[in-house]
Amino acid sequence: MSQKLNLGWLGAVALGVALSANAQEKPADFATQVPLSVSGEGPWYRLELPLAVQLNARQTDLSDVRVFNAAGEVQAYALAREIASTHESRALTDVKWFPLYNTADATERAPGIRVQSTANGTLVEVQPSSELEAGEEVLRGWLLDASGIKAPLQQLNLDWTSERDGFQRFSIEASDDLQHWQSWGEGQVARLTFADERVEQHDVGLPGQSARYLRLLWNSSQSAPTLTSAQLESATTRSLPLPLVWSHPLAGTSVKAGEYSWQLPMGLNVERVQVELSQSNSLAPVTLYGRRESSLPWQSLSSGLLYRLTQNGQDVVQNELQLSGQTVQQLKLVVDDRGGGFGAQAPTLKFAVRSTQVVFLARGAGPYTLALGNSTVKAANLPLSTLVPDYSAANFATLGKASVEGAAVVSSTSTLTAAATTDTNWKKFGLWAVLLLSVLFLAAMAFSLLRKPPVKP
């Protein structure tokens, strides 16, 4: 009996060894392989995963991403997606606004002003640098006092009197001393009447930087409206979100009038979509739906007003919708046909996802290879704090960098699939051989024990 137990234990050990050997992953197990180049000080390297490469994955959560060294040994790695989630506290603050006047024929863009402020920089009074005669003054813009807000400014919200409907476009400038101004781009708000309904846009995105004062200037040919409210939304964040990565234009289909659909290459956590508006003077309220597969019902993801309008010889375009990052593979846009729609042919669509970085610990000699494209492997990524023991947001930027070599992804699906199939067949043959030998060995030992005469007492 003791011999049988020992033999069974040896057989189990042999089987475990065989299974362990067969479970070792190799580059040939993955449909796509991309050579990497590294720079900077290791041994940790971070790779910003290009979207074109990411779309070769077979699993939505990128569980099939691997990094190998020159010897084909898998490297420990982490997916740095957790730093994209922001932990922030937002605050909406009413701010004071002061008019900026100038003469109608003034050549300078920004009116000269004289200010009176308190010791902490809060504005008390703003006046033109020179006295303007009655009838000459034109309202060119507004000066906003944000000196009481210490957090980065994320959004501007404006309201104005009802006699100025339509689009309001203006430049945004920021300053800390009222002497030196930095451009923050342009802003646009609108109040429209459409099909007996009012559509209003009051919010303008800001770059997420701090400033004590904001200056809003309308075009010289257009006077500014009279503001009735000005609010600034600020946010304090522990980490900044990763930038978005945009896809190439994706062709769509139209099953019936006013409905357009697109099939994404794989399930993706989509953050934004951009719809092509090729025709001028297009205007339509839309609702965007999404789902992971055809057997599931459509779910509403976002809605808004898309338009491409020509005013004063310039196109005013709003063609983006913001999503919550839900995983989808199919998108459907339903258009309110009261605005004329987008025509019978489906417009092209671009989608954006959060940038993902692969951080790996270089072990063994390079060159290193990124591999992905396997629907059966399990997730093998470590938490970033485990991979980099002293990890912090500050030292993340000091890690070495890895990049994809060349513009094209090196992909040989058919060859790799054939090699993987052949390798898998050999693995199966080896496993069955071990099992068969173990059974034969057990049978031989049992037969030998049965043939022995019983031991006499």
C-alpha cells in the first residue's frame, strides 16, 4: 500500500510539472507582436499604448497584454489606468464682473482700464483709462474677479439679458496682475429658438489652471451683451486625467431615416464621440445609444445639439458628445428630423478613449516585445504600487520610456495562429504521453504486487 501511495504521488508530481510547463506563455501564443524601444533609466519603463495597437487586443479589459524580453520570457507589468480616475472636489462660485468700454473706432483690441483693489487683490472698481464722451462708449467685454478662488478653474458659466439671442463668441485671457495676459482660447455661448423650443448653452470649458482675473473680449465688430450672472467652477484634484486618444473616422450605416449606427472594432470604454457634419447649416438635437453586442438592448448614453452653422463667413461647429466611459461596441445616433437631419448617408464618426500606459519591469536582455491578441489567457497585470514599490504620482514621470518602433503594427495572425495551434497540439500529445506512462507504470506496479505470494506469518 505504501508503494502505491508513493507511486500515485510521483505521478501527480509529474502531471503537475507537465501542466506547469505547458502553462508558460510564449510570444507565439499572441496574434500581434510589436517591437519596443526603450530610453531613460530603468528598470521600469512606461509605454503609452497607441489606440491602433490597443485595437488588436481580444479582451476588452486588455487582459491579453504581455511584454516579453529577447529570450521570450514574460515581464512583470501593470496597466496604469487607475491614475486616469480623478478624485476631485468641485465648487461653483459667483464672481464679480466689471464692464470694459472703448470707443467704436478704437484700434486697440483690449480697452485700457484703471482699477482699484483691496490689499488681497479683490477688485473694487474698474474704470476706463480715459474719459469717454456720451455716445462713444461701446461695451467690448467683461473683467471677472476670480481672486477669491484658489483652485484651478474648470468651467465658466454666463447668463445675459434676453435681447441678445444667438451666438456669443469671445476670447478668454487670464492674468494674475492685470498687466500680463495669457490667452486661454475662445469661448462660445448661445441662446437659440428652435421648433418653438429654446436651446441655451451657458457653459464654457477652461483649461484647468489658476488665475486671479479673467478678461472676456468680444470681436471689435460686435459689442458684448449685458451680463446678468457670472460663475466659475473650480476643482481640486489629486491627479490629472490621462489625455484622450482619438480613433480614425469610422464609417456608419443607415437602416432608416434619422438613425445611424456604427460598429466599433471591439468593446471599448468610450469617453467622447465626434460626428462629422459635412454640410453647412446643419442643426439637429440628437440622442446617442450604445450596447456591447447585438443581443442586448440599446441604452441611452448621451444627448445634445449638434450643429454646423455659418455666421459672418465663419463656421460655428458643435459636433461632440461626452460619454461616461461605459463599455460599448455598437453605437446608434437618433436624429430629430425637425432640424433637417444629416441626409441619407451615414456620417463618419470618431471615438475617443482614455490613454492607457503599460508599465513593465525589464528583466533579462532586450529588445522587448509587446504582445496582445489572445482571447483565452487570464489577466496577469500587477497593481502599479506592487510593481513599483515606492510608486507615487510624482515619480511616475521619472520612469523610463518605451515606444512602439515604426508606424505600423507588426501582425501576422495566420502564421502565429498556425504556430500556436501546432505548439498546442504538441502540448496535448506531451500531456497525454505523461498520463499514459503514469497509468502504465501504476498498472505494472499493481500487477507486480498481485503476483507476489502472500507473506507467511
